[in-house]
Amino acid sequence: MIERFYLKDYLSFREIELNPTAGLVVFTGPSGSGKSILMKSILSSLGAESCEASLCESSVTWEINSADTGIENDDINIFKHIKKDKSRYFINNQSVSKKAISGLSSNYLRHLSLKDFSDFENENLISILDTRIQNKSKDIYNIKDEYKKLFIEHREVRVELNQIEEEERKIVELKEFATFEINKIQEIDPKVSEDEELLEIKKELSRKEKVLETISLANSIFDNEHSVNSALDSLDADSSFFDDTMNELRALFDSAEAKFNALEDVDIEEVLNRIEELSGLKRRYGSIEEALAYKEQKIIELAKYENIEITKDELVKREAALSSEVKKLSNLLTALREEELKSFNDDLNRYLEELYLRNAKVTMQDSEMCDYGKDEILVKLNNTELQKVSTGEFNRLRLAILAMKSEFMSQNGGVLMLDEIDANLSGEESMSVAKVLRQLSKHFQIFVISHQPQLTSMGEQHFLVHKSGDESMVKELSFDDRVDEIARIISGDSVSNEAKSFAKELLEASR
């Protein structure tokens, strides 16, 4: 529920703070006082509308899934819309997009001012019907769970079978292609890091002659080695450092000559050709490692193609068995729903009669199989498609559907916001709407703007929106204040004693 709402600087509103209670919350006031503006600002704080208020903020008890949203959940979560140069939205002081705040709010908030068909979506109607069946001790939930598990498994098997059948149509081409790819890589038979080793050999061969020539010229240093030793002896100098240096140099030259002599039998053309072959593989597959991995993948695919008939036969049998079970459970769900449908239709029309509406007709037909069965529920109002009924009739029909859903609700259903749902209704019709809303308020926090005394009197909390000069104000009314406001609604600005008496009677009756 919304526990607190704060608004600052929006059209005729300067600053207001509301502390709504649970249940049915009614807003009344003279025309032009700002009731719809206030409702819009509440919706805006939750991302369901846009407005030019500098700040609108709602403190709500809705739970936030931190893992999904990345927003820390508090006991009270604060949704905020700030408008300066541009609109910005926050949840618990963390900046979020309008889409994100709207998406989170939509789990708990419904605005019944527009023709929103979500309450008439098939899954919602099926859910209400199945809840009624379950409540009559007919275990439809376990049947639904088993059906859904088998339906999903059947769908997965069907997808796998379709893939095999598609592959089967191309099996010859696929086998030829896989074999060609495997042979192409096997003919080259690359080894990991072979390309790096060959490039090193190519580099050494390219400088072999020049290096050996320079070593040959440098070897003349050893011809004067004896003379250097004699000179050091005559100087009484230790010649060991010179001997070590000459030995190290001799070993270095010998090693280099041995390495290059080992390349004598290497055919440079063969090296270049091999490098080109490996380069071709790398251009096609990215690296030698990737080429070898691709070859292994194709070997697995080829084995699969060879065994495809065996796999297909197994899947065909499994698909047929699952299909039979799914159809059997689907038919069982349909039978249970058809049995309950008349009672569903009767109870819906009972609500509609209270709401002074024409009879609705609820029918069920087969549709495409989905994870809750093959049944599609259709609702018409006096044989008129829902798209063609008036907005007032549509919203009262929605209230009837919500009332049916609320009969078995075990927890709070969120917030309903209604803008003048009783407009242009007679007193009896308005009272009928009020009674249904009062019932719904056991499970929903309901904000409603009303111009009728009947609905206003049924409110569990009553706010008056009025103007002082050019500024709009909001005041929570006491019992006596409510008597005066309802009397004003009844008789206009010139409040009569009869109007006050009737207003008091309405309020006391609603208690």
C-alpha cells in the first residue's frame, strides 16, 4: 500500500502531504479544485504518468526483489519523481529509468481510468476459474503442475525432433561437408605451435650464410691467443680472465656453427610451403588450436549423423507418449473447467446485477495448446464484444472480475486507482459500485475520486480537495466534516438540513 504521499509545486498545489490508510480512500471536492491533478501526481511518483511537479514522492510497502532490480529493499520503499530541467526517477534515492520504476510499480498498481484489457486476458480468467475449482476441493492445481511439466517436456522433444527432421533432409550434404572439413584439416595435420617453430627456422635460414661468414672472420682472434697469454705472463698479470673469455667465445661460436650446420638438410621450399598451409588454416579458423577443435566438432557431428535414425526413432516414440499424456491431462483440465463455467458465469452476473449492468456471457473454446491447457475463455456483455462496450460499462465489468478474483485472495493485491468511476450513474448504481469497492478494499488499497454521496459515504478515509484563493489544499475529514461535505455533494453550496440528515444516515449505514 501507499503509506505516505508528498507533492511540491504542481500547478495549483504548493505543498501537501497525505498519509493514506488501507482500504477505500475517497477524494472529493468542487469541480476544478485539483482532484484529477492530485491523482495524476500520485501516478507520476510511481512512473505510471508524467507531470510537471518539482517533486512527487510515494512511500510504499511493496517488496522489491533486490536480486532482479539491483535496488536494496527496505521496510518502506520510497518512489520519487523530480522535475527540474528534465524528469528524473528514484527508488530509495537510487536513480532509475521511468521504464524501470513503471515496470516495478505495475506489479502492484492498477489505474482503472482507461480500457486496460489485462484483467480479461485468458491466463487471468483461467487462473480465477481454476482457483474456484481448487477451492471446491477438486485438486486441479496438481493436475495443472503435472500437465505443465509434461507440456514443456513435450515441447522440448518436439523442437529436438524438428531439428533432426530438418537435418535429415540435408543429411547427405551435411555428411559430405563434415567429411570434407575433417579430411582437409587431417591432410595438413597441424601441430600446436608448429607455425611458430617453422617461422623461427625460416628466420634462422635467412641469416645463416651471413652469420657463418662473420664467425669465420672472427675466428682469426684465436690465432693470437698465445701471444696475448705471453704478454700477460710478462706483465705478471693473472691470465685466467682472458682464458675464460676466450673459452666462452669459442663455445658460443661452436654452438652457433653446430646449430646452423644442423639446418643443412632443411629444404627452405618445404618450410615455406608448410608455413603457407598453416597460414591458410589460421585464416579460415583463427588459429591452429581452433582448427583442431573444429575438426573434433565435425567428427562428433559426423557420428551424430551416422546415428540419426536411431536417435529419431527414440524421439518419435517419446514424443508420441508425451503427446498422449499431455492431451489426456488437457482434456481433464477442460472437463473440470467446463463443469465450473456455469457457476462462474452465474456469480459474475450476480456482481453485474449489483452493478446495474446487462448480463455477461462467458464461454470457453479450444485454442492453441499452452502451458496451462487448451482452453480460451471469452467474455461478452449482452452479446457485445468488450472492445465495443462503453468505458463506464467496461470498468464496472472489470470491478466484477476483480471482485471474483478477490474472493479467494489470501494477501494484499496492491493499489487500485479509479477516477470518477461513478460519474453519470444514478444513486442506486453508485451505491452498487460503492459496495463492490468496499468488498475489494479488503484486499486492495483503493483511491477513488467521486462526485456521488453513496460512494463517498462508503470510504474508510476521506480527503477533501479544495482551493484557498489560487492554491489547492487537501484535508483529511473527520466524521462531522464528512457529513458537511457529503451534504454539499447532495445539495450544492446551499446545504440544507435534509441533505445533512441524509448524509449522516449514509455515513452511519456504511459503518
